[in-house]
Amino acid sequence: MLQPLPTRTSTGASLGSSPMLRGAMVDGQFGYRTRPHRYWTKDARQCHLQVIARPEEKANAVTKIDRIEAIIVDVPTVRGHVLSMTTMLTQSVVLVRIRFSDGSEGLGEGASIGGLSYGPESVESVKLAIDTYIAPALIGMDADGIAAASAHMEKAVKGNPIARAAVECALWDGLGRRTGLSVAQLFGGRVHDRLPVAWTLASGNSQTDIDEAERMLDARRHRDFKLKIGKRGVKQDIAHVAAIAAAVGDRGTIRVDVNQAWSLTEARYGARGLQEIGCILIEQPVSRDKLTALKSLTDGYEIAIMADEVLQGPADAMRVAANRSADVFAVKVCQSGGLKPASDVVAIARAAGIDLYGGTMLESGLGTAAAIQLFATVPEWQFGTEMFGPLLLKDEILATPLEYKDFSVTVPQGPGIGVSLDDDKVSFYRRDRTVTVKAIAGE
């Protein structure tokens, strides 16, 4: 016969037990307890129980969203990251921490690339949207009702997928921590323990990129390489890619990202040339609003054409899939509006027979871990992933960095997204601290 388990308050005081484990004495009154409210502390075995003094409150006992905080951190990159529209020397992200009524927390991240030169959201606009519109709308809502909270966000804020994604991710992380489940388990469970990771070569110099590729191959860190092109003329870009492709040979794969820089005429010339030198994929060669041009390239060449910036969530994914305007979808959690919308983008692609690529917005380890949790539940990534964001940064803001080895990244273990922040590093790199320090110094 099973023995009754002891019931404890959140402070650890014994409350006695019942054969049915339904009630407990609190200050002389018989009350009901809710399910365990778990949150990760230094002692992973600790389990906190919320005890309700009055039975009539049992049905209404829910964990609420108490507070939503958003900060900007700026971390230098290991080298200049050259895109068609800008050169990045620092990556800025928005870190979100949600505090819940049971004492638990959830972490999320919103990342953009190169500020407003890349897309319609910047880290400044993401923080503003969260502080001014999203947080006031969600405070007091059921923390476990992520679908309801997401719908509420969409009503409170039109567009702004990165801002919504940062908060939605923190809600999933909080739910995972309370239940002791990983985000991957919440989305159906892992089918992968590790995911392949491509590296982006973006110095703009052919020999520099070749040397970098050789180091990555020797260290068994990456063997799939994506080249950022589009800043120079098409002929010069093809020559640049050809030099690197020849150096890498059959030891790896080469794909390019044009970041919308080409006209349709340029893209036709570029697609033919890249196809001939063995490049396997072209990412978003034309502007995101030129869907007909994207389809023309998809239909006209054997080389795979990948949609990226055009995909701002499930509705865009359906629009692109409806007339098969791309061969591949670059799935990005931030760009999709969150983990659940990103999973919907994946579902649309799989149903339409469109291949998948796990994309990045150059998130820190936090946002990268969240994406990896989701991507680990997808059976096949035909073109791999590029979850290298943390490796581009000079410093690590996670307490325990993600593990990269054997050309892949390990899916984090543990509840929620499976990682925690290094608070000292976050404090050092947070933007408002930098402003405060300069003000004190009189600069």
C-alpha cells in the first residue's frame, strides 16, 4: 500500500498528510493544496507547494504574470560581420525576465540584426513595445495560458514579431520550469540530441574567409558555410564564393545569403553562376516584397532558393507555400513571432513539401537555446541549422555555455529552455548600466 506523502508549505514547514493527499492544516484551518509549483533553484530537488487556506479558492488558484522586465545588452562580436546593408561590430539583444506569482521566473530574448537597416524592428523598438504595450496588457493574466496571452499580445501590438517572441519565449520557459519539463517536451519531445550547425563567413575578404573556414574544419566545429554577399557587384561576389568553394572542396558545403540585395536580373545571373560553382542554396536574393521574382528564381534554377525575410510568421509562410515561391524556409523564432508561431511555420513547410533550415537572428546563448529546443522536435532539417549566434560574440552571457562540437550543437537539458544567465555578465553588458557609468564619469 502506498504511504501518504508529507505536504509542505513554500517555506518548508510540515503540514501533515492525508491518505488521499487532498488537504492540509494551515493555522488551524483545513485547506487544499494545488499541484506542485516548481522553479529551478540552486537545489534542483527543492519543490515548492502553494497551499490554499480556503477550499472555495481551490478552483481559482492560478499562477499569474506579476512582472515583465526587458533590458538591452550590447556584446562585441569576434570580428566584423559584413552584410549587404551594414557591418556589425556589436550584437544587441533584448533579454526578458517574467516573474510569476508563485515565485517562479521565465527568460526570453528578442534579437535583431544590424538595427533598422535589416528590418522593421530594432532592439530599441522591441524594448519600447514590451515596456509600453505588452507588459501592461499581460500583467495579471494566467501564466500557464500561453495561447490566451499570445492572442492578447497580438491585439495589443500589431506586427512587432520580435517583441512578441521575446515575451512568448519567457512564458514557455516559465511553464517548463514550473512543470519540470523542457520546452522540447512541451512541443512533443526531442527527436534529436544534437543539431548540425553552419558557420557564416562574413569578413568580406576571400583569403580571410578561407583561413577562417580552415580553422573551423580543423577544430571540427563547422563544415557547412554560409557566405554573406550582395554588397559588391554580382560578378565580384561569384568570384569570391568560387574561391572559397574551391578551397573547401568536398569537405563541406557552401551556401550564400544575399539579404535582399539583388534585382531579379542580378539574381538570375547570380543564380546561374553560383549553381555552376557548386553552391547549394541562395537565401533571400530579392526584396521580401518581390514574391513573384522569388518564385521566378525558384522555378527557373536547380539551385535551392530559400525564403527568409519574407517569412514574418505563419500567414507569410502560407502565402509563400501557396504558390511555392521558395524551395526552402529559413525558420526563425524571433522573426516568426515566437516558439509556437515558428512551429506553425515548420508545419506549413512540411505539409507543402518545402525543405527546412534552422535560421538565426544572431541571438545570444539564451535565444539560441530556446530555438534549439523547438528545432530538436522536428524530424528533418534538410539544410541543417545555423545556430551559431553565441560563437560570434566575444563574451558569453550564459552561466553554462552551449556545447558545440563535432560540427553540431547539443540540445540543452533541464526544464524550460535549459539554460540560465550569468547575472554578472548581463549586468556588465546591459546598456542602461553603460549610460549610468558614463553619466557618473561626466562624459
